[in-house]
Amino acid sequence: MAFSSFAEFIAMGGYGFFVWLSYGFTATLLIVLTINSLSMEAKVLKKVRKRSQREEKLKQAALKRKEGK
């Protein structure tokens, strides 16, 4: 579909409001999804680091107990 002016392009043959609203809604959802995914990844990595540190402490404690016996 060819448009003769920018205003016609924005109007989209009378359906511009719905077209641009759907683009805006989709872009907003994609941005929110990206932000949520990045924050969840950071939380998971933090939990993994903490768990790894705890496991390392438990190994160190087990070695100390073994050496003390």
C-alpha cells in the first residue's frame, strides 16, 4: 500500500489509531518482558553464587572435622 503523504501513512486509511496502539502495546510488552527476564536472571545468578558459597563452606567444615578426628 503506497501513501501519498506522511499524514496518510500515520492515518493508515482510518485505522491508524488501532495500528499504532497495537504497535505501542507490543513494544511496551517486549520492553517489560526484557526487563523482567534480566532481573530474574540476576536473581538466579545471585542465588547460585550464594549456594555455591554455602556448599564451599560446608566442604571446608567437613574437612576440618575430618582433620580433627
